[in-house]
Amino acid sequence: MNSTAPSSTMTAALDALDRLAAERGIRLVTDAPLAPITTLRVGGPADRLAEPRSADELLAVLGLARDAGVQWLVIGNGSNLVVADRGVRGLVIRNRARSVHLDGSQLEADGGTPLALVVKRTAAAGLTGMEWAIAVPGTVGGAVWANAGAHGGQMADVLDTVAAWDPATGALRTVAGEACGFAYRESRFKHEPLVVIRARLTLEADDPRAVAERVAAFGAHRAATQPVADQNAGSVFRNPPGDFAGRLIEAAGMKGVRRGTAAVSDRHANFIVTERGARAEDVRRLAEQVRAAVQAASGVALAYEIEFVGEWNGAERAA
């Protein structure tokens, strides 16, 4: 039988975490439900949860995790994420730091800032370059981490520098945009344990009415083509070169297919939607069923855009 109880090593690290948190006045939630703070609404609890609301608080929590020797995971808006039913061991840090500062054509935003807020601020200021982000329900930190994009735009196009926390030293580093290793839905932050604290974007001046019109058009397109009213985690798979994952999934006959509490969306085949009280295991097994069907029908091996996090059992990992 699988157990969700922490190992003795993890228990010792959590004890150290709790002790240091009490000494430093940092509030942690024990056995914190994660499903309600993710857009897919699935998954078990975190051993501990912290919700820093400023960059300084975030740095303090990261320093706490480093000093306690506990494993940690930073999340933002909870989109693009599938949390295992057995939850996440260690400390989950929900970044809620949302400071935004405009200086001419440059915008500096904390990693926890919702992209929708960035779009609102830049559109009002008559700055172009981020209109596409109205279609992405994530945060600045997540968008940098994944080089998020839509409608022909992406973070790599506008990113100037990133202030990133380095767990090896416990200090901040400045990473230039050209040093971020950006590619399609890729960056160095996916492969190195650096945490995006804030990002500086360089945009261009434009007619505020024209910017607003593009934002409205992209928002309307998202509402018309994506299952925004349903529980989902965004696009499940990356688009393969020269094609679209949704088209391949539909061509493989998987649109609308259900597995337990999860289903391939009838509106857009590259989305998996869930019902109330859904299971992460159903989502993962359905996603693998979709991958296998596309591979058999077209020979294309789809790569995930969503991230599976937490403690998956052996059968799920093998799925």
C-alpha cells in the first residue's frame, strides 16, 4: 500500500521548517489543500503552504526553505499545473507578489503578477507588446519560466532582464533576456533551480485605442474557442512544428473522450476539462491516452505543455 506520510528525512526537514518559521514570524499552513488554488481544481494537499505577498516576503520564504533543507515548489496562479492526488511533499510557495511599476516604455513586475493585470496596465499606457497575454491565464513568473505566448507574441520578444533567486547562494542574480535560453515554450528556468522574482519588459508606444482593440479581439477569440467556463489547466500539449496539437487530437478521434472525472474538451481538443471533485489520476491517464492515440494516428509524439507535480504513484508515473 502506498503511503502519503512524509519520510523520516522529510519529517525532520518539516520540523526544522516549522521551527524556523516560528522564529522568523513566517506563517505556514499545514496540510494545505492545493486543488482550490489551481485552475484544474484537482490534487491533494501540500505538507506546508506559504503565500508571500511581496518580493521581500517571497525572498524570506525561499531563504527559510533553504535554511531548513526542505524541498520547495513555487507556483503562481495555479494554471498549467496538475497536482497529484497524493499531494506535494515539502513546502509549496504560492507567489502572490504583484507589484507593477511603469517607467516610460519599460514595465517592471513581480513574478506573481497576473498577466491580465500587466495587459491592463500596458494597454492603458498605450504600450504594445503584451496584448497576446490576455489569452494566457498565468503570472509573469510562469510566463518567463515557460516563455509563454499566443497570437504570434511571446515573452522572449519583450523581456529585458530577470531578477532571479539562486538557491545555491541564496542571493539574487540578474539574467539578461538573451541569456534566458528561450525557445518555443522553453527557458533555462525549466532546467535550473532559479526563481523568477521580478521581470523587466521593454515595450513600444502605440495608440491606446489600437492596443485596446487588439486586447479585446484576442480576449474574444479566447472566449469563443477555449473552454474558459470549465475547469482546465490550459493547453495540454505543445504544438508540434508546422501543426497544431488540437487538430491532431481531433483527427485521432479523441475530442470529447472521457475518462472518469476528466474529458477532452468539446470546444478545443487540446484542453482537458474536469468536473467538481475530479481526480488528477484521471487527467493524467486521459492525457496519456490522447498521446497514444495521436502517435498511432499520425506518428507525432506530442510533448506536454502542462506540468505534473507532486507525489504520483508507480502506476501513474508509468502511464
